[in-house]
Amino acid sequence: SFRPEWVRWQIVCLALFVMLSSLQCQLKYGPDRPRPETMSLYPDTIPESDATGHYYRFENLTWALEDRAEPEKIRKIDEEIRRFDDWIEQTARIYGIQTVTVALVNDRNVLYQRAVHASIQKQYPVVSFTKPWVALAILQLAEKGKLNLDEPINTYLPGIIAYHPTWPQVTVRHLLTHTSGVSEGGFRNAPPGTRFAYSNNGYRMLGRLVAVVSGMPLHRYLQEFLMKPMDMQNSSADYKTDGAAGLWTSTVDMRKFLIMLLDHGIYRGHRIISEESYQEMFGTPAPRPQCPYVEYRGISWRIWNANGKNLFLNHAALWYGMGGTMQWYPEYGVGWIFMSNPQSHNHPAFRAFYLQVRARLHSLAATIGDIPYRSLTYLHPCYYQTVNW
């Protein structure tokens, strides 16, 4: 029979558990915990003391930057990183963000990393961050002669896209650049190659393509040819990884991904993609002679071009329980990754936090890489007319 006192006792026990968990969290991550005077930089391994992720790790910046910076610049970078480090923890608490992890790298070393209320090794369900991995897999298979980027997708997956009597066929490249005309609903709403339309369905087709031409499931291919060569011990994929999403990874492993990209497809001496494939990622922006600033899509990445130079490439991962972005500056040799656990990517508090983090990390990257555009708000007005996605 039903006994109300049992329910009351269950509620009391649950409340006590929540209170004790909160107290433990405060003792472990609380703002009064002292920050060590000496901080450590480690390109390959994470010491046990990093388990809480509370401290930021930034020591021997002169070594990390090698001979690329004068002492005065190093002091300036150090000061800006310390300000950011204080800001990120306080602001995450204000906006109620559960966990945050951040890393800043150049083409060889980790310059800075930080975890708030988490370990830097924490795995996230990185949803759309899966797409750049799948794009690399496609480029690898093209190098091996197993597919051609400009061949119709129906050559490899017969009947996957219906023919249109007057439109060109959808190619692998169209799917990679989100210009296939295939909408989220599966309908073709524009001729291929004429308009950008972000398409998860397009990348699901690419995930299937990897499996068919490689002869192994997508998750096994990613593990064998991307995770293992880059020594990614905090990343995983399974049978549910479909090309558009499904990957789990950490900031520790994503920083390796960025270092590889900044070093033109090489990680620790191991070539992941060829120089030719690396250059393929950038594509060609649509001509807009009236404006020196152009945002366009290369292979998977959103690319921001200023005066004919690729300033940065960006990809976001936004969904329920996951909010993050990664951005790298190929001409300036610096990049960063930010991941967090918001309740919803559409919540106004998270959106405000997300935009502030992006702006501050861009400013920090500009200081390190001597990037001329410290703030994107200072751009020529015509830039905003070109951004239509």
C-alpha cells in the first residue's frame, strides 16, 4: 500500500544528497582555492594534478613560442591570458554554465588551457564538430584514389539523390561545402553549387560514402585513420556516428586536431592529409569586388577572408547540452577551441556567454599571432552585407 511518509523520506534523502554534492563541488572548485605561482605547460601528457581542471596551465611561454616573440610581447600575452583566466571562471558562474574547457595553441605547442568545474580531459558530445573529421576522411580517401571530389555522389551511392532534369548532378564537393541544394528536410531547393544551405543530411551522405568506399564503418575509419595517428585517447565514435554528428571528444584531443591543421596536415611528424588536400579545404570565395571582406564556405569550414587572405576558419557545435566553437588562423599560426555544457544552446544566457568567449579568444589570438583585426566589430560595413548565413 502507498505510504506518504516513504515519499517524504525519499525527498529528504534527495535534498541531503544535493546539498552534500554542492558542498563537495565548492570545496573542490571554489573561488578561494589558491592558484599556484608556478604553472606548467605540457604538450603531450596531463599530470594527475590536472584532474580537477581548476588551475590554468601556462608556464614557460618563452619555450612554447620558441623564437617567435620578444620578451615584451611575451609579458603582454601573459597578462592578457591571466585576465582571461580570471574572467572565464567568474563569467561562467554568473551565467550558470555547468562546465567550460578552453585551449589555445600554435602549430607546435599548447599555449594555454583551462577547465572550469571539469577536467580538461572531459568528453563532450560534440555534435557538428564531427563534420570536419568526416571531411578529412573524405580527403584522405580522395588521396588514395578511392573517390573523386567532383564526381556525382550517385556514382558511389546510386540513387541516393534523385536526378533533376535541368540541374547539374550533386557532387561530393557540393556536399562537403554545403552547396548541394539538399535541405534539412531532404528536398532539393536550389541548383547545386549556387547557394549555401547548411545540411546535416549532406554530411550523413558523406558518412555513408566513407563506409562504402573504405569498406569499413565510419566510426572504425575515424578511429583507425584519425584518432590513432594523432594519439587521441579521449575521443570515441560508435555505430551511431552518422557523418553529421555522433563524435565524443575532449579539449585535450581537439587541441591536437588544431595543431595538425595549423601544421598543414601534419601532427608530430605524422602526415594526416597531403598538402594538396590541405589546400583543397579553402576552396575559392565567390567574387565580390565591391568588398574586401568575404565570408564563405570551404570544405566543411566557414572561412573569413580579408583582402585576399584567409584570416580564420571556424566551426561551431551547438545543441542541447553542448555549446562550443573552434577557430584557427592559418596565416598566423594560432588557433583555439572552446567547449561547454549549457542546458540549451538557444538559452539567452548561454548565447551571451558564447559571444563574449568568442570575442575574447579572438582578441587573445590576435595578440599572439599579430593579427591586424583584434575586433571584428571594426570591419568595413560592406562585410556585413556579404554574410548571409
